[in-house]
Amino acid sequence: MNNIASTGKRIAMMTANGFNEAEFIALQKAIMAQQAQARIISSHNGLVYSDPKTGNGINYAADSQLSETLAIDYDCLIVVGGSEHIDTLTEEPHAIRLMRAFLRESMPILLVSEASKLLDVIGDTRFASDTSSDKNFVQSDCVLWSIDGSGLSSVFKGFFEIVSARQLKQDADNGVAA
């Protein structure tokens, strides 16, 4: 993949306090390697913490609030795991709205480990039978699920190819020269 196709991709990383630090860092490195732009989307103003109880771990400033975020402003959505983080997002109406918007528009979504619970909340059962898979990821249409968070660098490369292919198709449909 060339950097011209990678540069400028807008990636929404939906987070809440209690996100999985290792998964977040692995994806952040993979995103930077592709020269894409990630924005942290959260229901919190200010900082989002990987370990909000002790203050240990990493924290990031939220770039945008979920209540003000639209799917159309991004090329794809990533949700890392972390049980506390996912429990918060499953109760957040704007997180549910954003997931539905990405699915409705067939926009690429990467879910890592427990993040697949967001699909359950909205009644999407595409991965219900894949919980005992011997693979480290499964894919259904535009949604990629990294089951246990292993091999995120290679999973992200495949995901990024989906994002780039979708953009190329949109450009072709709109008559934009490659």
C-alpha cells in the first residue's frame, strides 16, 4: 500500500475510561505506520484514562465528544477492548447511535476483543456463532472483529486495506481520478 492512499484517512477511535491500554497502543502504532489520522471520540470531556480507578496507565485527551460525532466525518471506526470501557459504551446512547450509523452506511468498523458487545446491544448477531473460533479475527461485510486482541498489527493492515478499497470505490463512483 502506498502512502498516498494512506495519508489523510480519518479514523475515529471510540473510547471511554477503562480502555485496554495494550490494544490501544498497538493500534496507535499501526495507525501511525500507515500515516493515517486517528481522533479519540469519547463521552468525556478532557482526558480518557486506561485505569481511571488508580490513575496509573495512560491517558489521552479526547478530540471530540460522542454527542457531536457523525459517522460521515470519518472513514472508519475502531473500538478497542477493556471491560469497563465497553460497559460504559454499551450504556451510552451516542455510542449506539454512532455504531448504527457506521453499520447503516457499510463503513468499516474494527472491534477488538470485548468491543463486539456493542453489536449485541444493537441486536446485530453477525458474530454470535464465532466466539469459539480458532482464528484471531473474523470478518463480516465491513466489520472486522479481532477476537482476543492478538496480532493487532497484521489485523489492522487488513482492516486498513478494507478502508482504502472502500475509498477507492467511492472515488470511482464519484468520478474522481486515481
